[in-house]
Amino acid sequence: MLQGEERSKSRISTRYVWWVPALIVVVLFPVSLYNQMLFHTLVELSAVGVAIACFVVACNTYSFSKNNYLCFLGVGFLGVGIFDLFHALSFNDLPFFTSNTVGFELPFWFLARCLEALILLVAPFVITRKIRVGRLFSIYAVIVVLATWAVIDGKLSFLQSAGTDALLGGVNSGFVIVGMLLGALVVQWYKRDNIDNKVFVLVAVAIILAVLVELAVTLSLLLSEHSQGYLASLGHFLKLFSFWAIYVALLESSLKQPFWHLFKEVSVLAERKKQHKQHLSDVENRLAQLFQAVEQVESAVAIANAAGEIEYVNWAFTTLTGYSFEDVVKSGPGMVDAENAPVRISADVKESLLAGKKWTGISESRKKDGSYYWATQSVTPLKNDIDEITHFVSISEDQTPLHDAQETIKQLAFYDSLTELPNRRLMADRLQQAVERVQRYPEQMVAVMIFNLDNFKNVNDMYGHLYGDLLLQKIAKIFQARVRKEDTVSRVGGDEFAIILSGVQSIERIADVASGIVEVLAKPIALQENQVVIGTSIGISVCPKDTIDANVLFDNANTAMYCAKEKGKNNFQFYHEDMNLRIHERLVLEGKLRHAIEKEHFALYYQPQIDLATNEIIGMEALIRWIDPAQGIISPATFIPLAEATGMIGKIGDWVIRKACEETRWLQSQNFPQVKVAVNVSAYQFRQGDHLCNVVSEALKDTGLEPKFLAIELTESVLINNVEETIEVLLKLKALGITLAIDDFGTGYSSLSYLKKFPIDTLKIDQSFIRDILEGVNDAAIVNAIISMAHSLGLSVLAEGVETGAHNDFLTDHKCDYAQGYLYCRPKPARELLEFWESGELNKKL
């Protein structure tokens, strides 16, 4: 009877659902006679609406229908709808996608029909394949974006040109699509056994209608304008019905049928529930008998329902936990993963129990008085006659004294009693596990670091063993603070420690950890009222680079540690010399950089900035150079990343701001043009917002430079992080009277939204765009767009890297405000720049 009702309702719903497109046809037919363009827009929008409906139904029903075939069709038809929408908006009366010379309506029609035919052709092949809706949507999105770009970029010129070429292109493409659709019909027939019969019929109707659509539209291109309109209108009506057939197929298979089957299943379940009501009653009776049987058992017994709510506890449970039955009922769910649970069942164990599996193990739970106890526990799920879990039975025996004794033995056997760190025995076990893990994941590394405290003996002898123990405890905490949770810090004996770094990706990471520890231990450590400097020598061995034997790895690190002590202590050494060389060079450069900061081995070079409208100098950018007594000039590309990584960029940046203000004020006193100096600020400096503002303010005050002659430059990546705090810092800087610029614009986020929010004065176009501005169409378009956007926001634009007159002419023609580059002047020290200007050479370049 249910099957008869299902067939009857299906026929009624399928029959009457077609009134929607029929009504649209009735409404739009008079419109087609009155205004062809209005008709075309409305009928296309109707078809687009149906395509979107297909997408919505497919996405929202796939989770329970699991119909790969229809999901592929529904998601794909969103792309078809988008192309049809672009097609509708591409006509001259709706110039959203048209230009002065090329129309896009025919290419977008071709893309829509081609994608429709392709979807219908491929859909039968995905019936048995696993589909991820998100990934499928992404693939279609990429296709739509690339195809749209191809149209806009003129890649489908054979459909965009005027006259006979466009006509031939449209006709030929139409027959190609007809061929694809006929191929899709053949494939549908071949795969019909895997497709629901109703769905097959509806999709076949959709394909046949699509063929008629394409034939009508293609033939309309060959007829007179009067006949062309009728055929085109017919084609668009047929397309609406074709889309609607797909929508009905989705509605029928993905929505109606699953819910009808669900209704049947609910009816069956209701009947089954009625039949088994008596069985459940019997189970409850047997459960009551079980309550009486276990009341006198000496083990702690608790029985909970399927929701984890405890329904029974025996006297032994109350004795062990302190909870009476009334306490347990008041506490709510009792067998849960919570600190105050009378019976703790962790989430993973609960998952196993819900699967019907018995669990036995040792668990920790909390007594009523707040203390914890350990118990051997067995939890068994009880099932009814239809294999449903109704209750859980927990049987526990107190094992707290035995557990405490085991923990004491474990602590003594595997942990250092003074520092509570793993001892040598536990460290060796973890090292062996880490080495075995590396052999399974060869892209990772394990590093063993052996530490010997350089001056520990002196401290111990001078202040006594009590201070020595206190120092070891503090150093243990320092080591733990410098590594991750998955790493192991161990005291291997006396004043020697070891660290195991697991899953490391690079040698540099290992060196950074070692360098950080050396730096920390080189500083004084407070021991009550005393300050001691301890220092450490570190040896490092890496697996699998050095060896895959854990014992050899440890010995290698120990050997390297002694080598470190021989090299003067308070340093670290890698076991392999070739690995050590690169780290050594970095350390040497880092040491020289620290020395350079102390001795101020830096200089500022200035590159003028030119007003393209007047050819006058309007500013200059301060560029730092490191002048090493031995190596000469060291490139910023070499030392700036190191300075940022070590935090030394803060001191360097502060020096640059002060020096730039000082030398600019000196240039002004020498009758150099009154222009502003631009200083680039690092991310590290900008994060120290208040400090940066104080440095700028003090530099201006100390040098006497007026704020209007200082510009601070920041990159997009610096500004985009934590926008609210960024705005706050920018406003503070702006309040000082200086100007703000975004450096290297176009290489980062380039978001119009944040440009509106930030109090920025100037955008600097990155030199990478200027370099190929004459050869690269994209670079020229980007530069032009940046200039237009900046001017619309009231910002000035400065182009970097101008090297040729052609660059200068291009930027001038496109209304760029300012420029800098080798064409005008190479960066020079302040004194040389002054001489260059006084000699008139700078003016000759402008």
C-alpha cells in the first residue's frame, strides 16, 4: 500500500511542478513581442535562478542523499548559471561586460552551453566516485574564473569579432555543442542502469531540450533579424524547460525520495518500538534483580544509563568514594570526563563503550572530600534484545596504595630527585624512541644537545652545595622554558644536562635553540642575594645526519661538547664539521653585528626623490650601510634579516631614525633644499609602538628637525596585522606632525579597505613593477591602477627604481607624483650628496 501511495504522490508532484516554467513562459511571451531586450534579460534571469536552485538543492541534500551524479550536475549548473548571467548582462543596453569594440554576449553563451554539455557528458562517470562538494565547487570556480578571464582578455576572439567571422564562429561552436550534447545523451543511455529511471528520463529530456536550444539559437544566426527574434525566443524558452528538468531531477531524487523513504522508516520503527515494548520491560525487571545481586559485593559497583547518569551504587562504592546514592543523583551525569566525576570515563574510553566494547584498565577519580584515588576498573555495556546499549556497569577496586608505591619507584628510577627532570635512564629510552620515529619519517631530524655548566664548580665551591642545588634547579627551569613540550630536558649527572629535540625540520632551528640558551646563561642569574654568571658549553649531534644509533648519537654530542669547551667555553659545536661551518659563519656574522652596533659601524646613504611635474628634489630616502673594518661594505640584504631574527633590528632602527634626523638637519644648515627624509621602519620596531613614537619624538626634539621633514615608511605586511592596534600607532605617529608612507606597495595585500582606514600620505610603488613597465602589459596596468586608486583616495604616489628616461616619461604621462632611482642619483652619504648638489650635477640629471 505504501508503494502505491508513493507512486501516486510522485506522479502528482512531478506533473504539477511543471506549472512554474509554464507560468513564466505565459508571462514572458507577450514581453518578447513588446521588448526583445527586456524579454531576453528576464528569461535569462529566470534560467539563472533555476540554475542556482539546482546548486542549492544539490549542496544541501548531498549529505543524506549521497547522489554523486546529481551533486555533480547541481554544483556544475551554478557555473552555467553564472555564464548565462554574464551573457545576459553583456548586451549593449546592459553594458556590464562590453567595451567600445568587442561584445561578450556570444562568448559567454558559448561558455555556458559548452560547460552545460561537458557537465552532462561527464556526470555519468562520477556515479561511483567519491565527491567532495567543497573541492568540486573549487574546480568549477576555477573554470568559471579562467573562462571569464579568457573572454575579457580576448582569447575567444573568433566569437567576439564583427561580421562573417563572428557568424561562422557562432555557427561552428553551436554545432560543436550539439555534438557534445548528443554524446552526453549516448553516455546517459550507456550508464542508464546506474541511474534512477525517473532521473534518467528527466536528464534525457533536459539534454534533448538543450540540443533544440542550441539548434534554434544557431539557426537564428543565419536568418533575418525578424525571424531571428522568434527562433531566439523559442530557444530561450526551451532552455528554461531544460534547466527545470534538471531541477526536477534533483528535487525528485535528492529531496522527495529520501524524505519519503525516511517517512517509511519512521513508520517501521514506530511499529517495531511497539512490538518490543514488552521486551524492554523484561530487561528492566532483570536489571532490578541485578541490583539486588550486587548489593553485597565487596567491589565498588555503579550502574548508569546510556546517557551516563548513575542509577545505582552499592555500599562499597559509597565507602570508596564517599558519595551516597543521593549525592550521585544530585551531581547529574556521573560517568563523564570531568574533574569532579564520581566515576571518570574519558572520552576515548566512552567512545569504545558506545561501540559495545568492554573496557578494563586503571583509572583516576575524585572522592567527595576532593582527594583522588586510583582503581582497577572494568566497565561493561549492557544491551537489550535488539542490540541497543541501555546501561553501563562499572566495577572498581581501590588500588591507591599500590599506585602510590609504583609512582614513587618510577620517580626514583626515572627522574632526578633534585630537578625533577628525566634522568639518564629515561632520557636514553626517549632518545631511542625519537631515533626510531625519524627512521619512519626521514624528512625530520632528532638533535641531542649535551650541556656542561662552565663555572658551576666555582659557584659550588664559593657559595656551598645549597646554592649549587638552587642553581641547578633554576637552570633546569631555564632549559624547560626554551624548548617545546614534545622535547625532553634531562639531567644526566652532576652539572651536565641533555636536551632531545624531536621532529626538527632544519639545522638552523637547532642552532637557534642552542644560541638562545648560550645567550641566556651568559647573563647573571640571581641566587637569593647574589648574582652569578655560569655559562655553558654545548655539544650537538643530529640524527640521521650523524648516525641512526642512539648510543653513538649521545657519544657524538658528548664529544662535541668537549670540543666546545676547548674552543673557549660558552659556545656550542656541531659534531659534523661541514654542518658546523654554516652555523659558525652565522655566529661570526652575528657577533660582528653586535660589535658593529656597539661601535656604530653604520652609515646612512641618501637617494633623492623627484617631483615629476617640476623636476625638483622634494625628498630623500635614508638607506643604511654596514661598513665593516675588515670586509668593507656589507649589503643590507645580508645583515638585516639576521638583525630581525635576533632582535638587534630594534637598536639599529632607533639609530637610523636619530641619524637621519641629525644629518638632514645638517644638510639644511648647508643650504641644501629643505626636503623631507624618509626612514623605513621594521615590523619589530612598529610592534613596539610607544617606544617608536618616543624615539621619533626625541630625535626630532634633539636635532631640531621640523616634523614635516620626516617621513616614516612601513610595508603592507607590517600594517595588515592587528588593524585596530596598527591604526592606534599610526595616529600617534601622525600626531607628531610627520608623514606616513607605505613602502613596496603592490607586493603585499594591497587592500582598498585598509587604505581608507589608515592615515597614510603616500604610496610607494615597488621597483619590481617599474622595471618591466614598458615591456609588461600587466605591470603597466598595475602601476596605472595604483596611481588612479591613490589619487582617488587623496594620496600621493612615488615610484621606486626609475632607471631610464622611458620610465620617467611613462610615469609622467600617467600622472605619477614623485620618483626615485638611479636615473636621477645613486644613494650617497650626506656629505657627498651635498657636494653633488652644489656642483650642479644633480640638477643636470633632473
